Amino acid sequence: MLDGSDKQSEKVRVLANALEKLRTHGGLTADRLRADRTGVSAPLLSLAATRRYANVHELDLPDAAVALVRDCVREDLYASQQIVADAVLALGVLGQHLTSAGIEVHITRALYNLALGRRRETLLDHWHPLHAALAVSPVAAPSDRYLRGTTELAVLRELAYQLTRRDMYSVGAKNVASTDPVPAANQPSPGRVVVIGGAVMDATFRTKHLPAPETSTQALGFSLSPGGKGLTQAVAAARLGLRTSLIAAVANDRFGDQIVEYLEKEHVDTSLLKRVADAETPFTGVFQQQLGDSIAVNWRNEKQIHLDFADVAQHRDELLDYDALLMTFEVPRDTLEDTLAMIHDGTRARPVVIVTPGQPYSDDEVSADTLAQIDYLVAHAWELEPFARQDAPFDPDSVARTLLAYGVKTLCLLVPGGCNAYSRPMRDVLQIAAPPAIYKESSVARDAFCAALAAQLIDTESKFSEDVGRWAAAAMSCAASDFPRRNSLPTRRRIDDLLEGIQQ
């Protein structure tokens, strides 16, 4: 990890020196980096964080380097630091905000002029109005000499330090591979997976922080895309080369059409979907902070969109031919219980059953008979609260052991930094470390874990081991570390590269 002394490290000094040289003339641009024949840009282009950004966003290195610096100025610098770095490097990060706040357009243009001297002159002439536009209190305006010789150098050193921090925490970046096409670059597993769960639209706002009551805040980004745990697990399995089908209720409106198109693009079989006429697609509002923390508000539209047991039972014979069945608590509790009972009727070999208890049922607990029909329960600690005794303090470890006593074969309890695996017969808890990620959690990380667990169980003929858990945990880390990408679900190659890089 980096501490205060690392701000004076050789790596930071070299990178700061490169930024000092790149501030001249037209500033930091991708075209300038491409045309560089002197090696000035090498410290920036060779950053692991730059390579990771290029891989995640499918950019070439010069474009990725500029975008990375812009993100770092926007997210990691504050007040005068942000204004100075934006101007001297001619990044244009604050341009739209300044104009919206009342700074005249000709001033904004001059702030990003091709000539560094003109940018400095504009910065000093409008020092106080620029700070006021960002609602920050400025220090006294520096002199031109002090700006050139002290302020700029200190700001660029801080920027270099922040870039180095990102470099340190870029999971797998030093051995990053190009994103594989799907499914051609994967060697498809013979395994077949069916997922029964939800398919919705996600409206995702990316923000620095959540606003206090009766206030608002600016979003850093917005996206509207297909989501839901069932849909995401199906896509995650398909990206691992598994032949995957999804059973879900999908409205027959324009958003429902987008969901189906997305699934087909991701090579998920949509023939088992239930299309509901004259219904509106459910939505989830997601508020996602910069390091992956998120909260969500679900509108399930359960009166119109629900998956009954009859919708599943009509595919009984086909379901029994799958190698793995993934289910989520997005379907009604009766549908979950009746489906698992049908799978366990004993007349034929059955698929391995992996269940995700999110969101926990609020109306009732899952029956003991159903718990005994779950091979793998993949849960966060807070999702176990409905299974805890009401007259005792909540203890996830105690609840985990109770679930095993009820008949759950293996509980994968996702914890910060990995997974604790509880298995029958109960012995010591298997603590599986996940490769570290700069981002704490992403909304799809658990879905990536479930799909990877299914893939490994198919490959190992349903034999759980520490290696199986480690591979699934690595898939979770990949999804978390790549979460800025619209589809951060990993391929087999991405997971293998991450594990190989850690072992070296």
C-alpha cells in the first residue's frame, strides 16, 4: 500500500516529471501521446492502471491514458488542485460545469487554449470566479512566477501520486489480456446451465456520494440497461462458454424487447422466457458510488410480472437435462419451493442446484424441506438474517451452521476479501481469499461468482474444493475490478490470467 512517504517515491517523481513536460503546448492529448517519439509519455502509458483502463473500456493506450488522467482529476483532486490541473494540462474536465455555473464561454475556451501561457493567464485573471463556480473557497491567487514554479509542480505531483495509487490497486492489470469475443474465443464447456430468476431494466446513477434528505447532487454518469440477478447470472454463465438458458417473466413492451435482444446478443437461449402482454417492465434504480458501493430501489411490478410454478413446470423434462440450475429469490417463494421439489422427485438424475437469496423473502421463510434441496447457497451475511433466531443476537457463523443442519449442502458466505465456505459434514470453515480489488463490490460480482461456481462444478463433476472456490472468487474479483465497464462479467481467460498473475 502507499503511505505518505510514497508521495516522494521514484515512481511518483518520474510520473510527475512526465506530466510537467506534457503540460506544454496544447497539453495532454491522445494525439500527442501517439506522436511521441522521445519517450516522454512512457511513464504514463506504461502504468498498469492505464493498461487496465484500456482493457476495461476497449480503448487504445493513448486514449485510455488521457481518460484515466481526466477521471483522476475529476475524482481524486479537489478545489484549487482540480482547477489548476485541468487548466495546465488542457483537459477540459470542468468546462461544462464552469459554463453552467455562469463562466462566460470565451473564458472557458481561453482556459483550454493551445498555448500554455494563455491558459495560465486566464487561470490567474479569473482565479476567484473559477473557484466560486465550483463552490470552493480559494486560497490567495498566486503570482505568475509562483504558479509556474511551485503551485503547478505541487499539483502535478499530487496527480502523479493519485495515478500511482490507482496503478497499485489495478487488479490483474500487469497481466491483462484483451477482452475475449464471446463465445468464439472461449472453448465451450459441454455443460448446460439454466437460470430461473428476474429480468428487469436497471437505471443506474453513478455519483460521488448520496445526497442528504431534501437535497440533491450531480450524477457523474447514467446508464439504462438490462439487469436483474437472473439475467446477469445467465449472461455471466454464457461468457464462460456454457450453453445457457434463462427462464424469466418479461413484459412484451419496448424494454422487454431490449432485454430479449441483449440476451440474444450475449448468446443466452431465450426460448424459455415467458412474455407477458399488456404489462410494464420492472425497473431497479441503482445509485452506484465511485468505489463500487451501491444501493438499489426495486419496482418489481409483481401484479403484472411474475413467474408461476406452472411457467417452470412445463419445461420439466428439459430442466432435468441441464447440468446446473441457478435460482434466485426474485421468483415467488412458492415457485422456488415447488421447482426444487420437482427437480428432486428422484425419477432421473438432476442438475446441481445453486441458489441466491437476494432479496430475502419478506413474507415468510423458506421451508426446511426446500433448504435440504439446495446444494449451494451463495449469500451475503445480511441475507441470512431471516434464518436467524429472533431471540438471539445475529451471528452469521451460527446461522450458517444452522442452515447446514437443515440440509443445505454448502453455504458460500461472501465476505470482504473473499468467501467463507461451510460444507456438510461440518468441519472447519474453508476461508477462500479473493484477489484484491480497488472497488469494494459491484452489483454483478456475486452473479459472476455463481456462474463461475457452476462452471467449475461441471468441470469437476460436482466436486467442491478450495480450487473451485478460489476460481469462483477470482471471477468475483474480476467483475468488481472491471465494474466501470458496462459488462464487467469475465471470460475464462480473464479469470485464468488474474490467477496466473497473482501466482507469479
